[in-house]
Amino acid sequence: MKNTFLLLISFLLSACSSQKQEAPAPELSLAETPAALPLSRLELPVVLAYADIEKRLNKEIGQLLYEDRDFDNNGGDNIKLVVKRTGNIRMSALNHYFQFTVPLEIWVEGRVRSSIGGLFSPQQAPQLTKNAVFKLEVSLSSKLEPQADWSVRTNSIVNFKWTESPVLDFGLVKLPIGGLIEKTVAGQLNKLGAQIDAEAKKYLQFKPLLENYWKELQQPIRIQGAFPAVLYILPEDLSLGPIQPGPNSIALQAGITAKVVLTTDTLLSKPPFRPMPSLKMTTAAEPSVSLMLTANLSYVQLSKLAQQNMGGQTFAFEGGKHKITLEQIDISGLGTTLQAKVKLKGSAKAGLLGKKKIDGTYYFTGTPYYDQVKQEIRIKNFDFDVKSKDLLLKSAEWLFKSNFKKQVEAQLRYPLANELTQLRKTAEAAINKPFSKELTLSGKIQSLEPTEVRLEAKQLVIYVQTSGTLAVVLK
């Protein structure tokens, strides 16, 4: 009888006993591949005003183009010839060709000799001289062809015609001189064309201009507001669309392929500078942007929210037969796995008279995802970690037959509707902002949707994909 009583006491004590349990933390690893950043195409208009090019050409190309003041040179052609530029070189466009118009003045003096029936030698024969001035405008047509190494190729074709045939009037004798001077004039004009090509090549340079813009675009832009953020443009390729000569300027579109990231993590280090690549020529394309936004929630924030929702909450099962209190919850994670470290205390009826105590720290794991319909982050595949489960099977097997983990999972949700609204405003501000005195971003967000959730060492990162248009405007 005494032994039976002792056995009963021992049973009751063991039933009410409590041994604190500490489950080891799960081993988590980084995601195998980093989140992919989409490519965007930014259009950068490039404009070169004809007036600027004209100013430089007129400064470099002199007034006197050709001078011959000797009747007896050139095989004794009896012609003196001076070709001068009388006004400014003007630049315009026709179809896809540039045109340089050069106003010229041609001074010609001709000599006529007569031996009068052989009475005089050619050297002693009487002579008559006459000079005249002719004006004409010369057109040089040129097509501009940028090369892959950023050099520019031009090849001007000279066109001119006399408004009236040049003739020297000696009174009784009218001497047509067109044939005598055209070859010389044409040769000088071809030299002029080559000179204009050489000078234009100096000034029709896109690389220095675009290289400056390329550098400016890589400067991070800090965005103030409800969600302070930093905009990064990470350019990869650069191309030029067809060159469009306009009435007053050369216009072309530079297409920049880039990764565009707007992140609320203002502590990110500045990406390394990427030098400008070789030039690619391409057809014109519509500007579009796939702006990747990142919103970050620190584990401190997530733990605070979870503690507010569940900390100190008691869950009862089987009509109060089993009770468990979630005293503390801490959120962390890595890669694609979120873990919830929970401190649990509770009791469960054990046998007829006793209760079995639960007291320990355990771990849940799960995969966070974005619920598009409810616009919130939720957890799937939520369950106790393997080692936590082994401990609880020994002390609280009933817990796995309850809906405890479902109740915890249901409360681990983070609404994002307000955050997404603020992110949209931040994104709109970021893509409508000056880069410098010359460059301003101009864009519009058309859609915005979270696509991926990643877990870093100290924070949960939400990747938000947007689409829209983005251009770089020159002031």
C-alpha cells in the first residue's frame, strides 16, 4: 500500500514537472542567386545647334581661299584669279543631308595679245587686260556617319553653278572664261569641302557630350519624403538612333540601357563607376523604364510588430485543457527563409490528476511571399523547425494536433497598401528630378507590383517592379 502511494506521488510530480527547453537555431543560408534587376531603356536627346557649328567654322576657315596673280603661270593661261569668302558659312539640312552654303567672290583678270599678222613676237605683241568680279554661292552636301569608336565621318560633295557664264568684255572681243577658271575653282572648292569636313569633324563630336552625361547619370540621387530613398542608375550600353537634321539643329536620340534601382536603404554604398562603352547604332525605340524599387523592413521592426500582435497572447485548446502563452517572438531570416524565435510557456493536462508544463524557446520557419489580392506579406510553409519539433514531441505532442501554428501564421502578416502608395510617390519624385544644371529626369510610373521577397542579414527586402516611361531632358 505504501509503495502504491509513493508511485502515485512520483507520477503526479513527474506530470507537473517542467524542464526548460532551448532549441538550437536553424541553419539558414543565402539565396542561391541574387534578385534579378530588369533592364530599362532611357532616351537621352542630343542636340547640336547649327549656330554653334557655324560660329566655329567661320572662325577657323579664312576669307582668302585662292590667289593667282600671274598671267604666265599655269602654262601661260593669261588668267589671274582670286577666290574669297565674302560672308559667313551657313549650315542647314535637306532630307538626311547637311548643307553648308558658302558665299564667294571670284575676281578674274584676263589678258589678250595679238601679233597683228606676225609683226610682233608673242612677248612683244600688244595686249589688252580686263578684270571682272563674279559672285556665287557654293553648296556642300554632307552626310554625318558616327563610327563605333566614336569618331565622325563626313564626305562633302561640292555643287556650284554660274548664274551667268563668266565673260570678260574687251569691247570688240568678248572672252568666255568659264572653261579657263572652272577647273581651278572646282579644285579649290573641293579643298574647301575637305577643310569644312575636317573642321566639322572636330565640332560634330558626340562622345565628350555623352560621356559627361554618362558620368552624371551614375551619381546617386537622394529622395526625401515619407520613405527616404536613393535612386541609382547603373548604365550598361549606349546607342545612337538615326541622326535627324532639323531646321536649326542636329537632333538624335541616345539610347541608354541601364538598371534603375530605387532603394529605401540609404546606407548602400555607391556602385563602382562604369566607363562608357563602344558606340552602337540602332533604330529609334520608345523610352521605357522597368524601375526596381526596394523597400526594406528591419527585423527589429518586424519583431516589434509581431510582439504587438501576439506577445503575451494565450492560446487555449480542447476547451481549456491545454493552454500555451507566446511570451516573446523575434523575427529574423536569411535568403528565402524567415524564422520566428518564440518563447512559449504553458501547461497541458497529463493523465487524470497532473499537468505537464511547457517552458522553452523554439523556432518556426517559413517562406515570406507577397499576397497580391490582399496587398500584404504573408508566410507559407510555416512550421516548427525540425529540432524544435523533436523537443516538442517529447513535451507537448498535443501541440501538433492543434491549430496553434496556423493561428501564429495567420497573425504574421504585414500590410503593404499604404507603403506601396508612398513608394509610388517616392518613385514619381525620383524620376522627375534634376540631375544637374543640364540634365533632368522626366518619367511616369504606369504600374507597380511587388515581385519578390528576400531576407538579408538584418532586414527583409521587398523588390517592387514598376513599368513606365523615363527620359532624360536637356535644359
